[in-house]
Amino acid sequence: MAVKVLVVDDSGFFRRRVSEILAADSNIQVVGTATNGKEAIDQALALKPDVITMDYEMPMMDGITAVRHIMQRCPTPVLMFSSLTHEGARVTLDALDAGAVDFLPKNFEDISRNPEKVKQLLCEKILSISRSNRRVSAYTPPAPVAVPAPTPAPSSVGSYGSSAPARPAPAPIAARPHAAAPSSPAPKRKAYKLVAIGTSTGGPVALQRVLTQLPANFPAPIVLIQHMPAAFTKAFAERLDKLCRISVKEAEDGDILRPGLALLAPGGKQMMIDGRGAVKILPGDERLNYKPCVDITFGSAAKSYGDKVLAVVLTGMGADGREGARLLKQGGSAIWAQDEASCVIYGMPMAIVKAELADAVYSLDDIGRHLVEACI
């Protein structure tokens, strides 16, 4: 059965082009279009599409507001179109918090000049997120993230900034209700030298849920690998830094790993770690599908830290992270995977589980707590 899609955009040109691209795929059926957020809500209720593509800037009601209403009234996987700017990144992250599953850059030139490449990417995204866990039978208001009482952080001068004040308790973020699933036993404590977290689709919200549960005095350095365009990672790191009690920044070449600091791999590039605890940022290799690539960072961590790494693979399409996790496992490090029930897309964690590399499988809401138990 074809995947039913509702296309929402105030630009007639963009609605037509997106509809034409999708209609050319026999596995996809465009069942309707809308020109603003209010129309989108009405059409979503009437047509019950499998996927909605959504613009942000529209008259009468913007895309983020529309996504919030849709998630309350008829939860449906939403693919956002966004501009490749810092403001576009901020808006896209807001849309993901509101309930959107994934996003694509909105580039009119690419649609005109590279129609086959755009068609392939767009159709793959639509088909993948149609199988996501975003649709649920009933909506319940999101619950706040359970966070331990704030621990004041001592003022200190970091490798990239000035004296750091005690960080505020994080704000609650949206949670998607999911069925409970059996979980692995609580982890054993170990003196890990590094926590490495890899993720893709659904990752921005997943990372927020995990990292906001960590105290300011979390004892292990953290590296984050999120599949994301170059224009987005700086805005995402800034967002996480405001939400979390640990510090978060976009990684730069030469940054030094330290406890209580999470370094986010920059989009369009690769991040590696050497034995001295220094970060190396390398140009993105065109031969690699992912820039940044989880396998690259995990592999360098395996070489540099042996059995002292705790690697976590969260929601995402594909199998990036599996081969890097294999190297970590061979060196004696621990591998955790997010469980299927709490994933937006059960791809990357499934690859870990099927390869029998997972030492533990945890629900998203339990991962932050277990990181604290394992490392403190």
C-alpha cells in the first residue's frame, strides 16, 4: 500500500514540485496539499495521511504551531523543510521539540538543478519516517524530564571560555509516549574515560532527554555524533548548553576532553579522538555517507581508549555506529543501545542489537539515569 502524504507549503511552486517528485514514486501517494498551518490541521484530520511535509513560514499559522496541534489531535510523522541558516536551524530544532520527526534543507536551486538527487533523498526520507514510531493511538501531554536536584558547579575556567556559573535546572522537553519494554539490568560502575553517543533521526530530542539528566559534576568527558548539516550543529550545541547542567559546545580542532563537557561533532566534518584526549576535526570525506560519521569517532575512541569507553547508540536510520561499536567491543568497551519502543526510528540501535554488540538495551528515559549510575 502506498504511503499517503500531505504537502504543506505557502509557495505554490514548492507545493507543485514536491508533489510531482513524490507522485513519481509508485510507493507514495500525495493525498492533499495545504497552504498554511490551519489548513494543514484540517487536512490532517480529514485525510489521515501517513506523513506530512511541513514548511515553517506560512500565513495564518506557522509550521511549528501546526505541528503541535497535529501531535495533540492526530499524531502523524512530520518532515520539516528548513533553511540552511542559524535561524533556520533554531526553528527546525523547535519543530523537532514540537513533534516533527526529521527535516530537509529547503533549497530551490537544488530542486531545479539536481532533480534526481533531490527525488531520491526526499522519497527515502518519506518512506523511512512513515515507518517511525511517531504515530501513537492517543496523545498524552508530555511529562517533564525527571532530573536530580541541581548540584552547584564550582567556578572554573574551561579550555574554551571564561568562569562558568552554576548551571540552571533544565527545562522540560516534549516526550513521546511509548509502550514499556523489558530493560537490561542496571549497569555496573566503572571508571570510564569517555562516553560516546551516536544518533541520527530523532536524535536531537533524544540527546536532550539524556543529557538533561546529567549533573554538572558528571565525571566523564562526552562526545556526541549527530547526523546534521554543517549549519545546524552550532545552534544545536548552543541549545543543549542552555538546557543542560553539563557544558555543551560544537567541537573544534584541538579541543581537550574534560569531565562535565560534551563536544558535538560539527556537521559536514569528521571528529576523531587521540590518546592525549585531544579532538581532531577533519574534512568530511565525500566517500562517506555520513558527515559526521559515528563509526569514525567510535573507531578512533577504540584505538585511543581501549576498554575505557562507554558507547551509546540512540534512535536513527541505517547502521552507522555498528562497525565502530564492533571495534570498541573487541577492545573491551561497553555498548548500550536504545530500545525499539522508545526510538523514533529503530535502525541504528537495531543494527547494534542484531550484531550482538549490545551489553545493555535501555529505554530512552532510563539512559541518562544509568549513565550517572555507571560513571559516578
